[in-house]
Amino acid sequence: MQILLEAAAACSAIDVVAMLKKRKRTITDFNIEVNGEKREEHPNIYTKVHMIYTLISPDVEESELERAISLSQEKYCSVSATIKLAGADVTYEYIIKKS
């Protein structure tokens, strides 16, 4: 089950980085921390998943990162979509640090 969370983070990371690079933005470092809560009864599927995106960049604006994450979560990331279809609430937050 931990691998499922890691796959959701990896899937979204690929989306976000690709969108920012398409806009010719500099990415010094990028990380996604992901955690989830599972229900008690079997099957122990996730009921909540939370992702924390941390980006270090000299030129990415908050609105650009927010848009990229939103598109990833709502349109492109099939792993997050699968988790949502199973009934989990997928939330996120982000941090931008200027390099």
C-alpha cells in the first residue's frame, strides 16, 4: 500500500515538472511527501491521502505551481484518479522556496 502512495507522488511529480519545464522554469529541487490514512476494516484501503509539494526555484510563481498541481490532480495523474475512485479524499499543499 505504501508503494501506491509513492506511485501517486511519482505520477504527479512527472506531471508538475513537465508543465513547469514547458514554461521554461528553473527547478533547483522538487520533492513530494505523501501520507495516507486507511480504514480499519478489510480491505484496508486509503480513506485520506495528503501530499506536500516542496519546490525550490528562482523563477516559479505560486500561481504557476498551483495550476500545475491542480491539473495533475484533477486531469492527468491516473494514480491519484484511481485512489479517488476508490473513495479516498486526496488533498495537497505546497511550499515554494526561492533559490
